[in-house]
Amino acid sequence: MINNIQALRAFAAINVVFLHVIKTASTYGQSTDYLSFLAGWGANGVDIFFVISGFVMLHTQMQKKRHTGAFLTSRILRIVPIYWLITLFVVAVYYAVPGVFRSMELSGTIILSSLLFSSLLVLGEPPIVYVGWTLEWEMLFYFVFGMSLFLRSWGHVFLVVSLVLAGVSLASGDFISLEFLFGMAVAYSYNKGFEIREKTGVLIFVFGMLLLCASLSSELEVDPTNRVIIWGVPSFFIVFGLLFATQISNRFLVYLGDASYSIYLVQILTIPAFYKVSSIVLRPVNGDVLSILCLISSVAAGCLVFSMIEKPMTKKMKRAFS
């Protein structure tokens, strides 16, 4: 485990959560006057995640290579259980108390495609757990990467994955999957002995953050064709720089990184629940303050789900399939 990367996971997850907090606040008539400049910007957390994912997959394999079956099994056990649990919970609540959801409409097709990580492909729309659209890209990457592991050369693995993802990007008109390649490039360099000084790593990280912050410009529009440049390239420099910078030792940040997956998923429940309740009991409270409180409560709920459900469930599943 690389502490800086774990902390970056936490930043990415919290960034996405705050993005949805600001969006949801407006639908409940809560203005975020002072924080509105961040509206939309938090989506870059996904791009950071994708670069990290590309790095981690190749890095762990270069450290200890596993065959395709073992790799794909480990990914399924890591991603699927808690995702399915939350998806089925939403389905159960929908049919038990349909009035809770303001605009959701479920069918057998959307339920099945959500569980099979194929809603974008089959229906052209996000799955039931709407942030799960990113997991559909992740699962595609895992499959392509896993199927390439029969190749002996890591250079050949990188080439095959690059060609497939480039083809997918051209066919779909969405180039976000190329960000996995950024992470793989970082991992390849890191494991092949490329070294830079810690101070240089910090400078590269700062450069990446400045590029990321530059996208706060109101004149800049991010779409599926250019986000790989606007957010993917800065994410590459951020991940690359943090690998060589002095590693943090803050246990809380590392823990938040461990819990980032649950934090990322649980927000679909905690954010609307918070605003439903706050619209009744916290009406006089300033909208910006409410958004901060919502962010904190969502992160706390995600940590609770991680410690009480995701972590023990994942351990049991891995023991059962080991």
C-alpha cells in the first residue's frame, strides 16, 4: 500500500461526493453561493480514480503476477458485493416505498443491466446506482487487462490494452478509458527503476494540481472528448508526483482512502436523505453550511459502511474463494 495514493483516493472520492452535494442542494432549493464555483469541478475525482486504477492494476501485477482467472476473481470480489448490495437495497426500497424517489423508474432491464455492469452499453443510461457508470468502465478495463495477462512481456500487455481501449474510445466517442493507460504508464516507469528526487516529485504533484485547478475557469467546457486532456493529464502528473514525494503517515487519510469505495457508493443514499431531513429540521441554516454538513455526514456514513459491511464482507468472500 502506498500511503500517498491512498490519500489521493480519499481526495478523489470526497471531490465526487461534494460535486453531487452541490447538485442536489439546488434541487432542494438550497443555494450554495460561496461554493458554487466548484459546481461540476468535482467530477475530476473520476479521472483521478481511473489513473490510480491503471497504476494499481499494473503495479500489483508487476510485483506479483497472477493468471487471468485469479486476477478477474479478485477484482469481482473487490467490486461486486457491496455494489450489488446497495443496488438491491435501492430496488427493495423502490418497490416497498416508491414515493421516496422523485424521478426513478425501474424495470427488469435496468435492474439486470445494472447488476451486470452494462447499462451504458445496453440502455445508454447510468445504472440504478448512478455513480456506477464509472464502474462499468472499470470492469471493461479489468476484463481487457486481465485477458492480456497471458502475454509474457509487460510492453506487449500495455500495447494490447492500449489498442483495445483506443478502439473503444473511437467507437464510443468517449475517451475517458485512455486514462487507465496513463496510470499503467506510471506503473511501468515506477517498476522499471525510474527514479526522481522527492522534491522533484512534490513539484510534479504541485504542477498537476495547478493544472487541475486551472479547469475551474468558467470559460472551460469539459466533455467526453476533451476531459482526458483537461482532467486526465493533470491526474497523471498528480499520481506520478505523489509516488516519488515523501509518503504521508497520517492514519486518518489512509483510512479514508481505504474507505473511498464505500464513500463513493453510499453518497447516492446519504445526500438525498440529508436534504430531505434538513429541509424540515434545518431550514434556517445557510445553504453553504448545509452542504458542508452534508459532505461530512456522507463521508462518515461511507466510513461506517466500509468498517461495518464492506471490509468484513470482502474478507469473507475472499476466504470463501481462496
